[in-house]
Amino acid sequence: MTIPAEDIYFKKVIDFSHARCLLHFRVSQDLFSSFQVDLGTARLLKSLTPTRLGKARKVLDLGCGYGPLGLTLKKLVPQREVHLVDRDALALAYTTQNAALNAIPDVQVYASLGYDDVTARDFDLIVANIPGKAGESAIAHFLLDAHHHVQPEGQVAIVVVAPLTETVTNLLTRPDIAVTFHEVRSGYAIFHFHFTAPAAAPPPESALARGVYHREHITLEFAELTFTMQTARGLPEFDSLDYATRLALRTLNKLHPQTFPRALVLNPGQGYLPLALWQWFQPASLALVDRDLLSLRYTAHNLRAHGCPETTFTTFHQPGLSLPDFAPVDLAVVVLREEEGARAAVQTLHQAMAAVRPGGTLLLVGSSTAATRLLRPIDAEKALHLKKRSRDKGRSALVLERR
């Protein structure tokens, strides 16, 4: 992969040294541990001594971020087969860049929600820096479902923040699990373990279908619209709507009696806006774009549960809104990610403009700060006409017409 000459997500390059091996990591400000390689990650790598690693010729890095665990293990032993997976498409893009930056060939980098999309089994080693807010059911999935992906003598090595020590200890206290290393230090807990009995048959359903990420149901009542959503742990708005979403719903409702045969939603979150759009306008085609695979799958789940045919919606797991092979839409609803930075917001504006047909509508929603920053490029962009701006409690909605 060629590293892009201009990367609007790029923050800096981090230098990282381990076992006399120096690596460089390009990072985005919106990825975990963008200041330096996380101390927990560094301590986990340090715990993986040659004796504890054994042969470890096939490795899975679960939730790889920008790649420090898996790429370091590959750099140390180039003959290893290493799979690096994450639910965040931006993390995967940076992992791929960092493999190229460090001249590390033949790594497999791809999207997976937990183990649901992992393409191989019989790993010698699975490593993971478990997110602190993953929730106990997801943590149990990351630890215990490893049994279906390691070979009989395989190991699992994880690091968690120290407050999760008791949770992990309880999960690993089973007759078929042997903990071979445990250390709590500097706010982190490290566990190495392996399974001592053969694995049972893997569950027939994915972890998502089994409800591993389920948080709770929330019933939305808005302007004669009522529906119940299954929300996910790890996504915002799991129990109530953000002011930006409420503002977007009010704005969408006022677009009646227009029709939008082709629609698009960027950053759909739990799926409130796509579901409202489907209920109100019944588009024949609905594109869902997000860098977070969890968001896309819960949005799809909620659409299916409310009668939206599978053939109606298409998901795009990617950062940004570049869809060169997708026909322009009549309506694009864009939820701005302020944490991605001002340059990313401007790029999103231009990509959204390209995604909307002439005469179509673009609805931008986000913080008032993010929206205000876009007013100047909107004014400079003669192909866009600002029809209306609404504000509520620090949030803004911009309704634009594509000329």
C-alpha cells in the first residue's frame, strides 16, 4: 500500500522500541493511544518472552488498533502468519499503512466484529488489549470464544485496565482453563492462559446474533412515529437520544411531502436516523456508511426488524464518504464526527456534495462548533445553497440544496 501524500486524519508518527526492534507508527488523533503506544500494550509485549511465546507461528491480534501488537510480533519473527482485525475501518487503514512504513509484508489486515469475521482457526497465539468499556458479555466473548480459534496447545495473552482484574479472573476461573501468567502493574493486568480440554462445537450463530453486544431496548416516540430499537454497548445513545439526533429527526420530519427514492446516512450510530428515514420516506435504496462495523450491523439489525428489505440497504465500512461507484442520492444525512478534526469535516462536506445529485438535499448535523466551521467552505462552494440552519442546545442542523 502507498501511504497517502495528504492524509486528513493523520496526527503524527510514534517511535516504538521493543526487544531491540524499532518500529514507527502513523496515528490518527481519533484512534486509541494516539500520543504514544499504550503502556498496557507495551507491557503485554514485554510479557511475551521467547519462552512464553513458544513457536507461535500463527498469531491473531484481536482489536488491533493501528497495529502495535501484531506488527511488532511479525517484525520480530517475519515467518509468522499474523492476522490483525478490528471493527474500526480507520484503524485498519492505519495498520495497513504501518505495515508498509515498517517494511512488514504478508500480514492479513481485515475487519471483524470480535471473532465473527475471523477467516482462520488454529492460531498458536491470540493477543488483545481489551477495551475498558467493552462490557462483561463482550469481554467473555473475547476470552472464552478464543477456544474455537486456538489450536489445542495455543495460548491467549491479554491486557486489561486494572479495575477489570476481578472480572477477568472470574471468567477464567474454570476447570478447562489454566492461567499460566498473571501480573498487575502500573494500572494494568496481564493474563496468559490456555484451554485444557477440547473445544465444544462452535455456536451456530454469530456473537452479535447471540446478543453479546446488546445493551437494552429503547422505544422512540417522535411526531407520530413509534419504534423500538435494540441498542448496542459500545455505541453512543444506548439509552436516550443526543440533541443532535433529535434535531435531525425534527429536520427530517419537516421535509415532507418530498420524496427521496435514493438516500444515504453517514455515521448512523444505533440506527435511529436510518430507521426514521425508512419509516417516513420508504426509499427504494438506502446506503449506510460508517467506519464502525458495530454501528453498521446494529443499524442493519434494526432496519430488518422493522420490515426494511435486505435488498433496500447497502452498508459501506470505511472512513469518509467517498463512494465513486455509487449513483448519486436524493438525500444525504451526514452526522459529523467532531473528534476527527476540522479537515476531516471539510473533506466530508465535499464528499457528501459529490454523493448528492443536482437538486438533491444534504442534511449536515453535529455540534454547533463543527457546523459553524463549515459555513465558510459552504459559502465558497457555489454548488451548494444553504436553505436553513437550526440550532438546539449546542447542536446544529444545516439543510443544503445541491445546485
